Amino acid sequence: ILKIDVGSGEVTTTPTEAYVDEYLGGRGIGLRLIYDLLKPGTKPLDPGNPIIFSMGPLTGTAMPSSGRTDVTSLSPQNNLRGRSNFGGYWGPEAKYAGYDHIILTGKAAKPVYVWISDEGVEIRDAAALWGKDTYETQKLIQQELGDPEIKVVCIGPAGENLVRFACLITEVAGAAARGGMGAVMGSKNIKAVAVRGHKSVGIAHPEEMLAESLALNQEIRESPACKELSNYGVVRCVSMMYQASFFPVGYFEDVHWDEMNEKYGGPAFVDKNKLKNVGCFACPIRCKNFLHIPGMGKGFTTCEPWSGFTGAVWNTDMDVFWQGIQSANRLGLDSTELSACIGLLMELHHEGLITAKDTDGIAMERGSKEAILETVRKVAHREGFGAIMADGQQAFAEKIGPAAVEKLDLVKGLAPHPYEFRAYKGTALMQAVGHRGDSLPMRGSLLEFEWANAPEWFEQTAEKAYGNPGAAKPSSYEGKGASTVSSEHNNLAVDSMGVCTWPYANFVFHTIDRSVRMLQLATGKDWDVAHVLKIAERLRNLERMFDVRQGMNREADTLPKKFFEKPLSKGKYEGAVLDKAKFEGMKDEYYALRGWDPKTGIPTSEKLAELGLSAVVEKSG
């Protein structure tokens, strides 16, 4: 564990082993570290708020899809624990330099970047990098240090300007996007962290590990999910999700927009402009579309931007989509939060609550190219109305007035994931009770999405996995607590191993059996699946106690009132709306399964004792 105070220049190291048995690694040990290091009362942009990069025991090994890095800090968006996760090659390179976790604290007197190599740690001047975008920054550091193989994670102008939802970028779209990690880095005057290493990751059973990694790679390649993702990424799934009323249109205004269903041009855009698909370290899936758009340059993207910069902002122009997401990546902005900000502006304009006078003369009309692209630029540079939106949707709405505040769709201070919670009840529960750094969809919500393709089969699968066939049925409120708990544990376990949840918890393998087997070969520990899931339960409870310490309780585990009051007017699930009493019943089931107090949503003392967390919590107060 490497700890660097960029204010004092102090560098210390601590062995990882003391944490492994109880917290595994990656996300899990990162959680314990921040729980211990963050002093109550610290604010997100204070020098005392650490930002922690965590790699797992499988990161950088021969295991397929082992390139993940978890990042955690106190979030400047909601004063709760923020976390995000990114892929690429940075995490494996940090492991090769000899580190499982990298903790950054303090505040430098002037802009710096951190250089970590086999030879040690340097805090170097970054004056020439300040103001550069994320793509330029990485190239300039590689040139300065004379090695194009150096891996860099950095902030853009948004992070420098302390935009509350600034992100971290590595390569050309690997992002730790959620929670404002870029603002935390910027508050410390840290422009980037560069790593290069030539050591190896210790493996207990190297020959077996290599053989099973090769077999696993082939098995993943032959899976239907891999074949789709390695050719198109998620772009064709986006069209399916609009048709299935899984993705909302606009600022959660509805789920059906005829023009979107008819004119969504993502697959054709990829066919026309794709150079190839690319992947993260050791990943056979290659889910990222690497495109070259004449006159607009090269880059890649995947996942939520395909909906965030299309239907969420009423846009069917794929050139605008491309310009928007590439600008967000270069400037270092969380595209999910950013597209929600643009969607809010368009809804407020459509409802007559703002005019062009409120947005620097730019009319926030639905789908407007100028509205989309200028909002991206102005927010990153804190220019004009962007200076207010840079502090978040809540800040902007409060400036406009109570009617605008009533329009806000936020969950624990952040934009929800862009999924339609009125139609998919289990997904609604996962969003409401889950940690705000969690990704969606998780396995339980994917069952809901896939249910319509073979209802009987998916209900049988849900009964076997969660004890209730209703867990797979979107309209049912039954079994959702069990599917949420199981999905959270699987993701927590895989994140803590340092591998990707897409193949090992969601799309290819639906349980953690295969990743646990690889963990046994890498570490030599004889842990079985039940043991690893118990660690995951410990982690979920400590995550909850961190946020409880910050003031969170059951009341925060909810969704915007729109989802309870405004039924869907169109689409496959026309008329769907969340029933408040039944929604609270799902929460009761979830809390009961977790061993949390149903009145407060706080883990009971008995549950904390069972998980060996009593002394940890008592020590922190």
C-alpha cells in the first residue's frame, strides 16, 4: 500500500497482507482504508480527504478481463462515499510497479503530477500540463518521461476547475466517472498519476493459472454475449433497450419517442466509422468501439454515452453524439451526470421555467446541437450558466426557483442511471438502496430486461437463484430484495478481485464460481464461493456504515417522486408507475435479508458483530 502526501512530499508503504483475509482486495481493501483514514467532519475538497486507487489480487494476471482499478474518496456531489471503477491498462501497470493500493492525500502548493516507477516515487511539476485536456496530458507526460508505454490517469480542465462531477480519464475513454473523483484530484492540485513497472504479480499456482486462464479466455470468446459485444459493443443493445422501454427519453420524461425508435443510428454509425473494437487489459470481449469520424477525429466509447447523448437529450444526430462524448472525455466530465444536466435544462426550457436569458442566450431546445455542445464546454470551464451547473443540478435548480427544484430527478445527490424504474421494479430497488458508486444494470436487473424473451424460463431461473419466480418479472414486487442482495454481493466480490463484472457477474457467467477458482489459483487460499460471498457481505455493511456515519438513513433510500406519481404514457409498459407502499415493502424485504433495522436502514449491532465489524465501527465513532 503506497501512501503519498503531495503537500509534505512524504511517501510511505505498508504491507497489504493484514487486510486480505477480511476485505480481499481492490474495492474491499480500498473501502476499509478510506473508512479508517477519513476523519469525521472532513469535507470532500479538503486536503485531508484521501483519494485511493485499488487493484485486486487478480489485476494484471493472465486471467481474462483482469484490468480493473477501483477508486474511492468522499464525494463532492453528496458528501457520501464516492467510488468508481475503470479499466484499460493503468491498474496492471501499477501492480507491476509493486503496488496494490495507492493513496493520495494533502494538497500540493502548485500543480503536480505523481510519477511511480520501479525506481520509486516522484512528485513532478505540472505547470505545463495545467489547462491541457486529458488526451494531451497523457501524451505530454509520456514524451517528458521518454516512454510511450507509461500509463497515465488524469483530470481535464473540469477537474482543475473543481466541477463537482469531474471524472478521471485514462487512455481515450477509460473513465472513473461517477462521484466527482476528478474534482477531488483537482482540489489537491494533482493533474495526473503516471505509472510504469517491470515486476510481476506473484501467483501461487502459475502453471495451473495459465492453463485455466487460456481455457477461460476461449470459453468467454465463444459466449453469445462476447460475440455481440466484441463486434458492436453495446450499441445494438441500446436500440433493443429503447424498444423494451428500459431506457428513458429526455429527463425521465417517458420511455417512448417515435423519432428515437425510428431514427436511432448507432449501429449504422459504427458500421460506417469503426476501425476496430478494442478492449482493456487481457480482455477478449473488446466492448469499446474505436471509431474514426472524418473531420472529427478518432476515439472510442462504450456503455451509457450511447443513450446519454442520444435519447436522454432528444438527439438523433450521431455526429452530435460523437462531438459531445469526445468533448466530455477530453474535458474530464462524467457523461452520465452531464447528459442528465443537459436533459434537465431541456425539460426546464420545454416547461417554460427557463428561457435563453437564463443560459447565456442559448435556447435549451430539445435536441439542439448548440445547447448540447455549449453546455459541455461551459460547465467544464465554469463559464456563464455553466459555473452554476458545475456545482450540480441541485445548485442550478435552486437558482431558478422552487418550480425547477420540483423537477429534479436525483438519487442521493447524483443523477440516477438512465433506466426506467417505473417499469422495472427490481432495478428500481437496486438504484434506491444501492451504494451510489454501484454500476447498473446488475444481474438481477438484467433478468428483468431479458424476461420478455422467455418468461417461463427466466422465472424458473429466478426461482432457482433467488427463491422466487417474481424476481425476474419486471412488474412484480416479489423476490426483488433477494435478487438485489445477491447481485450486490457478486459485484462486490468481483470488484474486490480486480476483474471486470461484465463477464464474471453479469453477461457471461452469472455467478462468481469461475472468478473464485482463479482467486484460489492466484493466492493459494482455499476459499470457496460461500466464504468470498461472506466477505462481500462484510463489505456491503461497512459501505453502509460509512454513509451512516455521514448522516444517511432509510429516508435516503428512495427515488424521485416522478416515478411514484407519473405513469408511463407510452411504450411497452404503458401505465407503469411505482406503488409507494409496495416499493417500501421491497425495501423491508431487503433490510430483513441484510439484517438491518427496518426503521432506520442501519445495520444492527448483531449483524456488525457477526461480520467482525463492531470494533471497526466503534473505533471510528
